[in-house]
Amino acid sequence: MLNAVTPLNGYGHRSSDLRTSREAEYDIFSRVTRMLRQSARKADNNETIQAVHKNTELWSILAFDLVQPDNGLPDHVKAGLISLAGFAVRHGQAVIAGNATTDPLIDINLSIMRGLRGEVSA
């Protein structure tokens, strides 16, 4: 049964069915990063706290996915991303405690987004 809200493409499939995992990952990183960029750099307001919380949630979900046995990424890539996830969570805690800014979180997310777009430099 088709969702009446999701538009059909020219082939009779819902547009959302044709999105790749990479596109979906890029989209969520984009939304969370936009939240971080639009909030204050320090967590002295609810908007920044919510943005940092969403970022922590994103990285926690990503880390959980990376340790699943059926995750097909190469081990060295998984290890690097798990390390980044740990940093993002710890740094988010420092932001909430008032000891850091969101700048490194934004930088990491933008780097991941570039990688998802295939813009990794050699």
C-alpha cells in the first residue's frame, strides 16, 4: 500500500524507496549539523543543548550500528568512526558542562558529510 503523502516517481515507486543508505545518512548529518550551526557555540541556551543532544544521539546510534556483526564496512573504517563517535559524545558532554564550544562537533560532521558525498581528498 502506497503512502499518499510520499510522491511517486516516473517508475511508480515512492521517491523515498530509491534513496540510498548513504543519502539517508547524509541527510541526518546535514539536519543535525544545521541545528548545531544555527545555535550558539556554547550551551547556555536550550537550542544549543538540544542540538548537542541530537548530535550525541546520532553518534551513539552510528557507533551501535558499527559494532553489529553484519556491518560491512572495513574494520579500519569502523575503528576510525567508533573513535570519532567517542570523541563526539565526550566533547558534547564538555559543551553541555560549559567547558567547550560546538565548533569541533560541526567540523567533524562536515567532514563526514564530505566523505558521504565522495569528496575525500587523497
